[in-house]
Amino acid sequence: MNWRLVAIPVTLIPIFIIAIQFDIKLADILAIGVYPFIGAITVMMIKLGLQGVKFAYITRKYLGNFDSFFKLVGVRVGSEFIKFTTPMFIGAEFVVIYYLKKKGVELSKATWIALVDIVTEVLAAGLLSIMAGILALLSGAYVVGIIILITSIIVTFVWVLMFFLSSKRVFQVPTTLENIVKKLGKEKGVKIVDQANSWMNETCTVIKENINTPESKKIFTVSFLFSLVSWSFYGLSFMIIAMGTDYVINVFDSIMAVMGANAIGNLPITIGGSGLAEFGIVAYLNNLNPFDFHIAEGIVAWDAVIGWRIATYYVPVLITWLLLVKLALSKIPKSKTT
């Protein structure tokens, strides 16, 4: 956890570079106004809250009256801290699996719940980002559109394919990786491989048993709709920040711009997409060559982009960290599952 706390200041480096390069001063950011910042933070927290509600819904549908509903929401929101501090926004699923396992849930069932949560999240984000990529291509932003499409399609395809393939076959540790682990770890390596294979075998079995049931199809559909709404709230955040500047953007364009930036931020280059998301949203809105970020007068300004990033990344990082430490990583008593 300590390295993640160190990673947060690292994500500020692109912000400082942008500020210096384009002469953005603190006064420019503050000029956006208190209310746009509060509004953007609010819709971002609604987005995270909906993710938490979705996780609580999935968990209780499969485990019955399991744990406090609001605690499940808090744990899921807290788990986003891991996504915020890793490349490609991965890691939250491991927190919820850890939490459910500590509460007495079988590892395979905990993994299934986490997979339903993350796959519906990825699928909803992927579809919105693919739409944004197509619109970018149609508007002439070819390089930006291609980057958004490639990233979105690969991430969405891999997650969804692995999810549905797991119901058709049992995955095991690849032979090459298995040999390396056993060679380096010797007896401990053999134990690690055996445990990993056992976990994947049980998980694939649980997926096969649940994926085609009417109840699971309903849960998946409802969860997917939750994800679409939550990502849409995320998209609204830029429109609200832009209200504090001279830049005007409608709801749809704001959602598309943010989802396009989110897809670019998924590139495994920087922590939490730092720098990539900022440049992505500017490139998307201005149809720019991705290597030329001079913004003409009257078009979205860098102060709005930096303000958006502060409201939707740095403030939520602090809130999710507090929830992660307070709920997910605190001493967890086991609950009775049905």
C-alpha cells in the first residue's frame, strides 16, 4: 500500500508539465469557481456510488442477506483506489475478492461475483468508448479515433471473451509459466501452481453453473444498465467543469469526450492514466493531431481540463483511500452466507 501512496505524487508530474508548457496558473484553475468543482466532484461520487450499489446488488442476489448493504457499497467504492493507482485501471476486483473471502465466502463464488461486477463495468465502458471512437473518426480525428477504438476493443474483447470462455473450458496455468514458477520457487512454486490451478478450476466450474441461469442473466442485465448510468455520470463531470469557463459543451459530447479520454487513459503507460486522459480529452474535442496540443482561442482550455482531472481523479483518490483502509482492509469478521 505504501508504494501506492508514493505513486500519487508521481501522477502530478504530467499536470505540472502541462501547466508549465501552456502557462496555466493556479488563479486560472481557481477561476473555474467553487460550484463547478463541487458539481463535478458530486457527479463523480455518484458514479462511484452507483458502482458500489451495483456490487452490493450482485453480492446480495447471490449470497442473500449478506453483510450491511452500505458497507458493501463502501468496500466497492474504496476498491477503486487500486484502479486509480495502477496502469489500465485494474485491481479493484482483487480487493472485493479479498473482502468476500475474509467474510467467509468461498473463493470461487467471490471470484464469480467480482467477475460479474467487473465484466459489466468493462462492457458498458467499452461500448461507450467505441461509440466515441467512431464519432472521432467521422469528425476527422483519425489518429485519436483509431487509438480509442483499438484500446477499447482490445480491453473489452479480452475481458468478455475470457469471461464467456471460462464457462466452456477450464483454464490452467500456462505450461511455460508453470515451469518457470516451479523452477524458481521449487516446492513453494509447486504449491503456488497447484493452488492457482485449483482456484481456476473451481472458478470456471462456478461460472459454468451460473452463467446461463435466468437469475444470472437478469443480474447481468441489471448490472450492465447500472454501469451505463454510472459511466454517463462520469461523462457529465467535464460539462459541469466547463460551465466555469467560456467553453460550452452539451451532455452527449461531454460523455463521448470523457469516455474517449478514459479509453486513452487505459493505455498501460502511466499510473491512473495520468497525462493520457488530459491529452486525450483535448485531442478528442479539438480534432487535433495527437502531437500538436496548441489550443486555439475559443476552444476548450487547459485550465478546464486540469480542473476536471482534479475533481474526478485526485479528490476521489483521497475518498476511496479512506474507504479502502476503513472498510476493506480493516479487521473483517466472517459473515454467515446462504
